[in-house]
Amino acid sequence: MWYDLVKRVIDITGSFLLGIIFLPLWLFTALAIRLDSPGPVLADTPRRVGKDGKLFKLFKFRSMIVNAHKKLRTDPEYAKLYDEYKHNSYKLKHDPRVTRVGRFIRKHSLDEIPQLLNVLRGEMSLVGPRPYYPDELVEQQRKYPHTKNLVSVVQSAKPGITGQWQVSGRSEVNFDKRIQMDADYVKKRSFIMDISILLKSPWAMISGKGAV
């Protein structure tokens, strides 16, 4: 499909240029993380679900304490928090695992910058559906059974750094509406739609609307 071919060229060119433009932010953010809390600069998050259901390692700046995802799921201290996390469509508005620097970079999506590497590797696109966790998809489809077909549609495309959900309220949108947005994008995707989303993305980063 010519759309996919041209989009891949745009992804490679765009991610390379954005990587150069954002280089000062890469360095500043990495330094801030190292000074703020012990641990690596990049997050140790579980793999995400990509195109055709294939799992991949998503690169993000670390915004939480070390082993945050494992602790949430296995540490008895976080049992109530984990229940709240699942109940709120896998989002927490007041997450004690988030560091001081983490709160800022999450609000303004600076933690997402390393995903440009995923785009260069062909695992993601600049614009696409949100990359979900495997257990998130299982749990949310159990909660919203009518979304199973939508999930199949979403997994037919590469996930994106930004997308319809990311510029439309982010964490203020529950899973059933979010997956519907992602599926609608996949069904209707075009260069005009991609450009529209890309143009909205800088304001979504600056304003931090809906971020947690």
C-alpha cells in the first residue's frame, strides 16, 4: 500500500530530524532524571503490543521509581493502588511511584521523546494508535467486551508516538472511548489526518491537558 510506504519514509526522515531538534531536551531531561532519583535514565517498563500483536520494547525516559511496574503488580503495599489502577482504565491521577521530575516530564510528554528510536527501528510510527500493555488489553476487554473487534482493528497498524487519543484528552478518556478513537483513526487514516494530529501535538505537550 503506497500510503504505508510513503509514511515509512516520512517516519524515518521525521524521527531523525526531530531527534536532532530535541537533542538539547534529551540531554537536559536525562540529567534531571539522574539528579532527581537513583536509577537508570530510561524506564524499565514491560513490553507493549505492536502491529499484529507483536510485543516490543518501548523506550521512555524514567518518570517513576525503579521497578515501578513490577511493584505495582506484586507488592502487597500497592494492592489497593493496583485495584484503582485497573478500575480507572490503567491510569492513576495520584501515583506515589512518580518522581518529582517524572511529574513534569509526564505532563508535557517529554518522557515520550526516546520513542523516536522505536520509529527508526520500525516498531512505531510518528502517528498511530496508543501502544498498550498486554495485561491492559486483556483486562480492559474483559471489562468492555464490545471492544474486542476494535482491538483487532487497532493492532493492524503500528502504534504511534502521538495519535487521535493523545491530542483528545489523553487520560481523561476511558479505555472504551480511547480504543474507539484508535480504531476510527486506523479505518480512516490518511496524510491529511496525520498532519492534523501532528499539528495538534505540540499544544497537547505544552498544555499537558489530560496527562497524569
